[in-house]
Amino acid sequence: MSSEKPAVRLALLGCGTVGSEVVRLLHEQSEDLTARIGAPLELVGIAVRRPGRQRDSDIDPALFTTDALGLVKRDDVDVVIEVVGGIEPARSWLTESLKAGKSVVTANKALLAEDGATLHDAAAEGGADLYYEAAVAGAIPLLRPLRESLHGDRVTRVTGIVNGTTNFILSSMDATGAGFGEALDEATELGYAEADPTADVEGFDAAAKAAILASLAFHTRVTAADVFREGMTGVTAADMASAKEMGCTIKLLCIAQRGEDSAGTDSVSVRVHPAMIPRSHPLAGVGDAFNAVFVEAEAAGQLMFYGRGAGGTPTASAVLGDIVAAARNRLSGTRAPSESSYAHLPIRPIGESVTRYHISLDVADRQGVLATVAGVFAKHEVSIATVRQSGRDEDATLVIVTHGAPDANLAATVEDLRSLDIVRSIASVLRVEGGA
Amino acid sequence: MSSEKPAVRLALLGCGTVGSEVVRLLHEQSEDLTARIGAPLELVGIAVRRPGRQRDSDIDPALFTTDALGLVKRDDVDVVIEVVGGIEPARSWLTESLKAGKSVVTANKALLAEDGATLHDAAAEGGADLYYEAAVAGAIPLLRPLRESLHGDRVTRVTGIVNGTTNFILSSMDATGAGFGEALDEATELGYAEADPTADVEGFDAAAKAAILASLAFHTRVTAADVFREGMTGVTAADMASAKEMGCTIKLLCIAQRGEDSAGTDSVSVRVHPAMIPRSHPLAGVGDAFNAVFVEAEAAGQLMFYGRGAGGTPTASAVLGDIVAAARNRLSGTRAPSESSYAHLPIRPIGESVTRYHISLDVADRQGVLATVAGVFAKHEVSIATVRQSGRDEDATLVIVTHGAPDANLAATVEDLRSLDIVRSIASVLRVEGGA
């Protein structure tokens, strides 16, 4: 398929798992891509740290350079694709590119979540496109719908499983009854977890994605620092068993919610933590290393987007989609919808976020225990939804699920319970989501 | 939020369930919409058949007109929104609008599926935008991802539950063991089925949507006439019970698949029929009147989009998203990606589509029956995956699930089985999807 139009010229920063897949797809799909864009794409350079490293032999070695900044400064580059990750030097390269009016396609969630403002400001200054579909939930077309489809609607809540590693671990704990350590070992063996899994299991990766999702959903700048974060290393086999008894499973969720704070101000709460969700919830069935994002909007109602959240090829698919969009815009002399942050909503601290707790207590099996325990909840104005009591010899277990209450009240309730004589131990505390 | 830019002016054709919700959302969200677009939206006219009918009192009666063609011809109209449905006069109005360079937002699946080409050609002639997110799967942002996100990828298959009425009926049959008639009655009572449910239960509605999805997924013009269609009125309580025994459920699926036909030509198969799918498949859990579309692409892998497929408010949400996109394009002097039909793939007839059958036979319990039956399959080169035989007195039931084979071979096998003396009756024949 020939084209009269001159090629759109691409510079690639990084050639690891995702980058080499981008190169492969650009090559394999070149005929389709030319048809869809109306002009061919031409890769003019690939910045890497070690050009001598063994790579796919199909790549012309003359394309490699170690001078990334020099590459993005070239006058003949139209679109810069960044798949290196990390804050610096990626930020300098992309800021330079955008200010010079070059379109940027990036998968760099850490940079977007920590300092997206700098990139968006540079894009506005240079009148350039900034696309980052691959930064959240890999191959799932999610950011474009949030950016471009739901903008006649008002999103009230986004609940996502956005980290494949932890979803694999929790799905495995759910299926086999394994503990966290055992399930993590399995994930590591199968290549789903990195040697140092901290970013995944402590929720840092999910928190970065939560910040990006919340920014788009609520037209408000949200950074990773605004996100309440609690990892899932504390989830035990006993917690999972308890969840099962309640007809629930446990997922590491990112939750971004719009609502009023205690003073009645329209505001945004963004948090990442493990939570019980009912098995009937569409997110409960998202197994393996899949990702899914559940969106609630005033008019659209409930939506869910599901797919592969990671991996070289799925992520490269999202990058390619963005490249085509950026290339089409350049040819037609237009721009994508730019950053939308007009709402400027304040961030609500976790203490003011309304959550529900599942609390499992080992208590002395004495008369009046339930009354004492219930009194602590009442003192903090936390309403109890259900209590299950099961005795064994001198001890009993109380499993209490609350109604929604400010997280600070729930936390204070747990603190007070801990100091009661009749409470031998607090076996588990988990938030509950997705219920009525 | 004020804007220096002049308003983008809208004409609305139709003011029923969806239209009145569009008007309400335009009014309620006007501040947000202005912020997102960069200019206000102004509704300048609403074409209806009976302007005197009782409507939402918030609508200025001066906006109503019975002269739809006159309205779309007005020079001061920028975007025409059509929520009337049907082929004519909608086609004339929209063709007129597009040729004159006015952007069109339509929810008219019947028109797009029967004669989308006329609309796309008119859009090309007038250099105008044609958006129709609401035409398939209501509120779910699905067409935009197919049009704009996956275009760096190659879609191989789209499997959808795109009709809420039949999904409600089948979900109810699955949950309660009810027969089709009983479940249909329930759907009618609850307002999920229309008084005349033919378009839904016979698969016409799903076939129209299948044509639109296939056109977008495969860059090929596909019309409703190209879609093999089989309704779900023949699905019995016994079929559902049989599906359950196999760990499956039954859904009315629309399936669009790209692959090679018997001559090795890259081609497209599009069909709508009830099918068994394993409970482990993400589509199996789509209950109630929800819609979901499962997309398989070479690079992206498996994706699913889930949400409300119908209803005034969800559909209006999709319409609003399109209005914003069209308005933004007008302000920036650009166009959306236009129709992409460069692939021109031929349509494969159902006989050449590879499917799998589940066949339940009542046979005489005699020696050699299985050998005879298996011989019929072998004669038509259909490979058997599993056989379950259960005897009762003189009769036995054989439940046979095949491997994939051309549908014509499977149909011929069933025809031959019917003529065997030892086959008393063929209790059910259902296609099987989503398996290995």
C-alpha cells in the first residue's frame, strides 16, 4: 500500500521487553499501519544504554545510539516513544521533546504519577500531543475512553485491579489456600513477580496508576503522593478463608472516588489497599495476572474494562495505538484533547474516606462481651452490619462487618478494641468494598 | 465557566427515551461540558413527530419542530444528533447533514448495519464527522477503542453479548431453570422485553450490532445481510441443564472472526446464534441485562468491555461523549478518523465457518450404536471431542461434543444422524464457543 505523503518519523527511547516488541510490531504491521495512518511510519533512531547488547537481529544496528537527548533534539523526529521508565533522565528527554512540539508516547507511569504536571505543561507549551495509554493496565484501552468517551458524563468512582503480580498472588491464595509467601514464590518462579517484588506487593505500582486514573476521571491533578497506600503482604491464608466464608475474595484494589468530605466539599479520595469484595462483583472473577478497571459514572452506570495489564506484546499494542493516533494528528495538523484538570478538586485524606471494615477478634467467651465490643463501635459512631460469633472452649471469635464510616473512626475503633481486656487478639482487619 | 468562543450548535432529531435524556444531560452537565469542549453547546432545535405531546417541562417548547429536514438544513446547525432509529427518513436527514459538512452523532444501528456505506460516503463527501458509539452496547465505550486504540494491532475475533433482553432471559433460565416462555414473560413484566420481542429474541438486533462491530474490527464493510443469524427461541430448559452439566452456560453471542476460508483466503465470518460457553469464560459471568464484548487481538491479547447495553441514560451518556468529540473537532477544525475499510476482506459463509457442536441424541440402547453414530461423524470429517452415554431402559442418551469443523460438515452430520433408524430423536443441537 503506497502513500504519497512523507513518512512520520519516530524516535524510540529504550529497547527492552516493550521497546523491542514495538519495533517488531512496527515492522510486521507496517502495511496496515500505513493504511490506517495515511502515511508510512519510519523509525529513525533507538536510544539505548548498551548498543552492543545482543538484540533481535532484524533491527538495523545503525539505528542505535546512546545519545538519547541528541536523538530527541533531531529536527526530523516527529514522535518520541519512551519505554525506559523512571523519573530522570526520562523527564528531561520528554520535556525537551514536548516543548519542541514533538508528540510523545510514553508508558512511564512513575513519571506521570510523580510529576505529570511537568509533562502536561510542556505539552501545552509546545502544542504537542502526550499519549500514555500503556502506562495503566497495559493493553486495555482505558485511558482513551476516560479521556474521550465519558467526557459527556460524570465519573463517580473507579475501582481497579491494576497490578498483575499481586492479582496473580491473591488469585492463587484464593484457589489453593496458600499463604502469601508460598504464592509469592510461585509467582516469582513463573515470572509474574520480580526478584524484588516491593513495588508490586507494597502497592507502589498500583498507587502510581491510581493517581493517573484519578487525574483523568476527575479532571484534577492527582499525584502518587496523594494516594493512600497499603500493601498486601499482610493478607494471610486465614483472611482469605474468612473472606470465602463471607462469599467474598480479597483483591488489591485501587479506588478513586468523588464525593463530599465531612465539610460537604466536593473532593476526591484515592487509595490502594487490599479489600474483600463479594464474589458476585465483576472484579472478583478477574483471575490470574489479568487487570480490570470498574468505572461508575452517573449516566453510563457501571462499566468494566478487562485485559492483560503487562507483558511486552500487550503493552506494545497500547503504545502502537498511541503512535497511530499521534501520527494521524500530525498529518491532519491537530492535537488530541489535552490535559483536563479544570475541576481542581481537593484530595480527601484517608481518614475522611468512607470505608467498611471486616474485623475478626479473638475474645474471652464471657457474658457481656458483645455488648462491650458493640459499645466501642457505637462510641466512634460506627454502625455494625453483621456479627458472627463462634465459641470454642473459653475463647470465642467475633467477626464483625461494619457499615460505611469515615476510615478514621474505623481505625480508632480498632485501636480501642485492642486495649480491651476481653479482646485477646485482633486476628484481622480488612476493608470491604463493592457491597451494598 | 465562561468561554470566549461561540457556541457549538446542536440539532436533535427525536425526543423519546434517549433524546429526552440527552436534553437533560446537556442541561445538567452544561458547565462541565463547556469546560471540556472549550465552548458552550447550544441546542437550537428538536425535531419530533408530535410537538404537542407531554414532555419534560424543562424543554423550551419553542425548540420543537416537525420539520426535521428543515432543521438539519439550517445554516447555523453544527452537529446533528439522531435518536429516531429506522432506515427512512433518518438516512435522508443524515445524508443531507453530512454532505453539507455537519457532524452527525447517531444511535441508529439498523441504518448503520443496513446501509452504513451511504452514511460513510456522505461523511467523506462533506468532510464531516460520523460518530455512533451509542449504536452498539449502549454506554460501553467500545467503538472508539476499536476505531482508535487497537489500530496498531490486528483484531482476530470479537465475541459479544450485545442484546440485553436475550441476556436477561438466558441468565434467568440459567439461574432458575425456567423455560424460554416463562423467562420471556418475566422479562416483559420487568420492562426488559418489548411487547413484540422478535427483533431481540430472533437475533436481528444483535446481527445489526455484529455487522457494525465486524466493520470496525476488520476494516471491511459488513452489512446485516452478511451476518448469519439464528435466534434463541429454541433454547430449552433441557439445553440449559445440559450446558450446566458440562460446566457451561448458554448465551446469545455475536461472533466476528477473521481467518482463512477453505481456499486459504483471508476472510471474515460474522454470525449470531445461541452457544454454550464455559463458566470460566469472562462472558459467562455477564448476567442480567448487561452487555459485554470480548475482543481478541494479536498483540493486545484478550480484552473485555462490560456495561449497560441499553436504557435512556446509559445510551445518552454515549451520545454525549460523541457530541463532545464532534464539538471539539469542529472547534479545532479537524475530523475524527474516518471510515476504515481498506482491508476489503470477503465474507465467509456460515458453512465455511469453523464451529463446534454439542449434540444430544436419544438412541436405541443396542450394541454397535456408538460405532454407527461415530461413523457418521467420521464420514463428514468431524472429529469428536467427548461422548457421554447414559442408558435408561431400552433407550440411551448420547451427548457428543465435537472439535472444530466447518459448520456445513457439522450440519450435514446432524442431517445424516436424523435419518438413522437407531436415532429416536435429536434432543438438542447447540454450537459451543470459547473453549480450547
